Amino acid sequence: MTLNVALLGGGSWGTTVASLVARNNPTTLWARSPVTVDEINNEHSNSKYLPDAKLSPKLVANSDLKATVSSADVLIVAVPSHGFRDILQQVAPYLRTWVPVISLTKGLEKYTNKRMTEIIADELPGHPFGVLSGPNLAAEIMAGQAAATVLAMDDETIVRELQSLFSNGVFRVYSNNDVAGCELGGVLKNVIAIAVGIGDGLGAGDNTRAALITRGLSEVTRLGVALGGRPETFAGLAGMGDMIATCTSNKSRNRSVGFALGQGKDIQTIIDEMVMVAEGVKSVGAVLELARAVDVAMPITQFVYNVVVDGGSAKEAFRNIIRTEAGAEWEPG
């Protein structure tokens, strides 16, 4: 079946997914910038976010939101978390009923602490929704390197139909019906990646990195399960897989933020120098609020909050976290 696909967001991951999907189905990418739209249409590139990458020549870009979404059979949303609700409110009058809406955004909404699929349910009631999440670094996928991801939706019939929409060559797409777990895995690992990056910036070794990732996955799983996710999801692609990629790759924005903090830069300077959004910076406060609401201890997340939000010394905070007294392995700490 041929589906008309609309994708909102011209950043690195949105552009990458749009290029992949365009090989299988007619796809229009909406971007705010007329410069980006012209470059995608005429040069088949998006040099601001994906230097040297060539996009599918079938991909079409448009800055007209109504024209982009009004004929869509599937809507994919890749805008940052702080603009997610606003863009859905704008498209609501133009989107046909029952069109599935898939989120690519790994963040939480400020003030409400809601996941992106919860915002979809708020603003587009009646539309099937889901999330695409996994260890997916845009630059590697655009370079043709093998990767795998998870498409999570409640409706198993729809998710099976949409798997082929995203699958392409060495980009493998698995299905899952644990929407909350897959979405939370993508959100929470960003905070742990900042912690790992701080350690790397301070010169910590491989053993320390492995310990932080493992203990980070433990606290992510505790919170994710408390918020409705399934334990096995956090051992899969949207959990451990995404955690490993984000915590260890030099291409990871969140790890890069942590690395710069570890080297002594202040958070505002780091943010000002970035082209793309590091969702972990925006999400860490919301994650702690969610953890407190369900009484889940998250010491690594608290450590990141102390540095990113409270402006504490990265070196001192890191020293404190690695000196935390150890109890049983499956307990917090």
C-alpha cells in the first residue's frame, strides 16, 4: 500500500527518517526555514544538520504546514519537546481523522512532565499514536551503516502495517506494544548520557563508564517500570541499546554536553554553542519530579541535576556519586 507521509521537523533525526521513508512512500518534510526547504528540494541535502549527507531525491520539503499535512496518511513528528504541543495544535484543523501519529522526540514536556504520545492523545484525540525509538545516530544511518529500532504502538495491527514504512536496507524496525516503556527509555537515557559524558570529560576510565551506564540503566528501569513500562523493554533496543549508543558515541549530543561540563564549561555556554537540542538538559528536572512522585531513588539523575540546573561543580558532584556507599546490586545507589 502506498501511503502519503508528512514529517514535521527539519533537524538531523527528522531529516534522516524522512529520507529513509521517502524511499518507500511519497514523503513531505515540513521545516520552518525556507533556506532548509530550498536546499532539500534543490540540493537533496541539509548541510546545517547533516553535513556531507545526500538525501533521497524523492524527498520533498515544504514550509506550508497545511499543504504538508492535509493529504497525509501518516504523520511523523520530530520537533523538540518544547514545541511539540504547539505544532500539534497548529496541524489539528488540517489532519484527517484516524491518521496515525508517530513521535520521534525523546523528551518530556516542561511543567506537565508528559511524554510526547500523551501530548498527542491530548491534542489529537482519536488518532492512533506511537513512538519510534532505539540506538539511532543520524549520521551513521545516513552513511548506510546498519542500525535497528523499535516502533511501539498499542494497536498491533497498525504497527505491523507501519513497520515496512520505516524499514529500509540495513535499517531494521522491530515492533513493540509497550509505548510507555519505549518512550521512557528514549527520554531517560539522555540524562544518564550527560553523567557519563561528565566522567569522560574529567578523565574517568572505561571501568567507571561501564559502572555508570549499568547503574544508570538500573535506575532508568526502576522509574520506567514504576511509570507503566515493562522490565524487558529496558533490556531491549529502546532501553539498553539506546543507552549504550548515547552514552558512548562522540556523535551523541547529550554525552557531548556532559563532556564539556566535565572539562569545566558552564551549561549556558555549552547550550549557546550547540546547533541541535540536547533533550537531557531539558528533561532532567521533569525526570526527578516524576521519580519523586512514585518514590523512586535516582542518584545519578540527581547528580546531573545538581550540575546542569543548580550550577554545582561537575568535579565535586562526580566525586560524590562515585563514592556513594554500595548496597545490594538491585537496590538504589
